[in-house]
Amino acid sequence: MAAQLINETGQSDPAKAGRFDLLFVRLAQWLSEAPSWRFPIIAFILGFLVSRGFAPVNFFPAIFVAIPLMIFLIDQVKSGRQAFAVGWWVGFGLFSVGLTWIGHSFTQQDNVPVILAPFAIFALAGLMAIYVGLSFWVCWRLWVPSAWRILLFASVWLLFEFARGYLFTGFPWHLVGTIWADWLPVAQLASLGTVYGLSGLTVLAAAVPAAFIGVRRTVPGSIVSLVPLAALIIGAFWGQARLESGKTSFELGVSLKLVQANVRQREKWLSHLIDDHFDKHMSLSRGGNEKGKAEGTKLLIWPETAVQRENFDREGSLLRWRMSRVLDFGAYAITGAPRYERTDAGIKFYNSLIAFNSRGQLYARYDKRHLVPFGEYLPFEGLLQFFGLSQLTGGSAFSSGTGMKTYGLPGVPSFTPMICYEIIFPGRTPTGKDRPGWLLNITNDGWFGVTNGPYQHLGLARFRAIEEGLPVIRSASTGVSAVIDAYGRTVSSLSLDKQGVLDSPLPHAIEAPAYNTSLKLMLTFGLTAFVALMFAIAAFVRLRNQHASAEL
């Protein structure tokens, strides 16, 4: 299957290596003679290298080293099982290092032992690594001993990124395209093909050196092999021109005040401190104003679950009335708060966003739709209850809302709210006549402390701005709160683990994309699947011809 650089006797095969660099010939020789445990170690290191490309490290050259070496490893493996194992270790290196920030959440709750943190990280990393392992297995099954294998690798890798992003509620974290979150000229390409399209182009461009490894080369073939890398470079120049021509403009009369109270997660839900947390938000909102007002503010925005009382949306709520007293006439407040509803099946709790005016009158109420598995709800809860294991589901898991919506407040451009985790999924913004003027992401990243997680979460929000051509307003409990324009540029921000307020005008949206993000996602997936299918058909034909030759 694989384009082996080493023949069965263990010697370098010049017929297959061609002018292959002596360093890689010797590396192939070493791998063929090395104990089997060396493959997993090298694969793990390659996954680690990929993890260094994401925020806040942002060392994107790592991907241009790791991807060609991954292809080189597939060249060397001798079975589908070995290919899967190598891919799994690549994925395990990527996710076990890249998702370490999840472990911090175990230090923020007394009812969960901290000792479980590494087990949770490794368990999640192991599950996510299955996608990478399967991508390597599929590549090995369809492998071609030519430069075309870089196209095969990129298409299969991207298909499994789609699978990871959508199957079983989805977890589109560490998509390769998101390494460009802080490299805005390249990130602009997401406006053309979404972050998934950028991911595919990045993998293909990074794989270009592998087109010159272990295969015969011709001048025309070499030139064609360089096309993806040239496309990425040209795309970066195009992105820079787009940024320079697209100046940030602002809505007149729409001033924002984002409150970041920096409440520690361990203290957030302690009953004797809940009123103190509310008072801290109130004090920051007033900002020392003599009248006790958030004077000059059109929109006062507090983060996810900034209010910890489930009756905040109820008629006569004292806390909502107190918060409304901070507002000027004609101004509005938006905050995250839990709420509940009584139904025939019992009480349902929701992680909600609530908007109201200076009289405390409700204008909008949005219930989070895409909940975090195991964090906000227990998967397969109904099945567990059916088998009498209802104690595992707890009594206060959140229920899912009905879907993304666009809300309007008088005198303010319409907006679509996305609570925490929801911002990481592309293609969820309403389109057409329901297209909003901006996206609001309220979040509580206090679970993750001063780790990589909040920075990566911010980067994913930036991609939603670029894809949709909409500004993103991000109000985070412990940071990073930010105002991001429709090109993904940070207009202003309040850094991680800081207490304060962020005052900013609201950036304008730009013209809606000619094709909406959902359509671009379908086209990207369809094109990628078509390419992979062509390789599958070619592999089937080769296998059939081999069987026919063997029979002769």
C-alpha cells in the first residue's frame, strides 16, 4: 500500500527513493530496523508539535514540520492496524497536550477529586485521537506511491475534522485552520471557505514537502505540487489587502459597557457570596458615577451566569429591578442567568440570556441550545433513567433551548446570542431577513483559569466574525472580554484574569457574504468527499487489477 523507501532486505531502494534526501533515506532505514515502540513516540511528538500551532503559542511553522513527517510515517507503516496506531498516537499527542486546560476545571469544584483531572484529559484525548487514527487507516488503505498522496492525506484529514466537529454533539476544537486565529491575513480566507476550508488548504500546503519525499519527480509535477503552498501565500496577501481596505466603522449612538467582574469559579455558586457577586457587577457598572448610573451606555452587558438567581426573569424580580436602575432611559441591559420552568415532567432549568430595559421590562430571553456534554447535561440521560440509574443524571442538569434566534432592541441593531460553547460551531447564524447586525457571545471561562483554553475560545469567536462578516461582542466572566470587528480584528479587549469594564462603540457589520456559511460548509464537505471518493475508486481499481493479474 505505502510508498516504501526501504525494500524488504532493509536497504534503501534507489528506484523508489529517486533523489530522495539522504537524511530521510537513513530515517526510513532506522524506522525499518527500530523497535516498534519508536513509531508511537515519534507520532506523539508530531501531535505535540501541531498543538503548539494554536493560541496562545501560535507557532504555526510547527504544522509545516509535523504534516510532512506524518505522511512519511504512513509511507513506512506495513499494515492498517499499524497505520491506525500511528494516527492514534498523533491524535493523542495533539489532544492530551492541547486540551490540558480542561484539567483546571477539576480544581474548581469540591465534589470532584482533582486527581481525576489527568484521567479526564487522557480519556477525552484518547476518544478524539480515534478520529485521527481512522484518518491514517483510511489513508493507508487508499495510499498512492506518488505526490498525489498529499491531496489524499489532506482530504481524508479534513473529512475526519468534519466528523469530529459534528458527530456525537461535535467538538470542533483544534481544527488545523484555527492556528491562524491570531494571524489575521491568512484567517481572512475563512470568509471564502469557512474555517474548515482553511483547515484543508493549510494541511495541503503544509504537506507540500512530502510531495518531494520518496517519489519520482518531474519538473511539471514539482510545479503542480507547489500550487497549494502558493495558494496559501497568495491568500495571505489577499487577506492583508482585505484588512487594509476594510476599515472598522461604528454604529452611531450605540455604546457598549462590558463588565468583567473576575469572580472565581470556586466562589461563584457559594450561597453566602451570590449577593456579593451581584453587588460587584453593579459597582463596576456604575463606575463611580455620582448618580449611580452607567451613564452614556446604550447596552450594559454582563457575562454568562453573572446572576446566580433562577428567578431573575420572573415578574417582580428585585435583582432585575436593581440592575435596571443603573440604566439611563432608553438603555438596555443583557445578562446571563439561569432560569427554570415548571412542566408536567417536572422542573426544567435553562442556561439563559435575558435582556431588559431601564424599567426592568423583559425584551428578550434566549435559552442555550447547544449544551456542553457532561458539563451542562448528561448524554443518554433518558437511557440511564430507563435502566434505573437516574442518580447519575443529577437533579439540576440544564435543558436545551429551541435554537438560534435574532433579537431586536429598539435603537440597537439586531443581534444573535451565543452562550459560551455555542460560538465554536460555524454556520449557526441566522441568514436572510433574520441576519443579525452583530453576534453576542457571553461566556464563563472561569472554569479554566489562566490557561490556553480561554485564548483558544477567543480565537474561535474571531473566526465566526470573519465567516459571517459580523462583529462579535464577547463578554467573559474572567476574560478575555473583547469587541471584535467584522474582519476579526480586536477593537478593544480586557485581558484574562482581570477585573474591570470595557467601554466601546458597536462596530458595523459588513455586507452579507454572497453564499451563507452553511452552504460553504456543505460545498467544502462535498468537494472533500468527492476527492476522497476518487482515491477510493482508484484504490478499488488497482486492487481488482492486482487480483486479475494474480489469477493469470
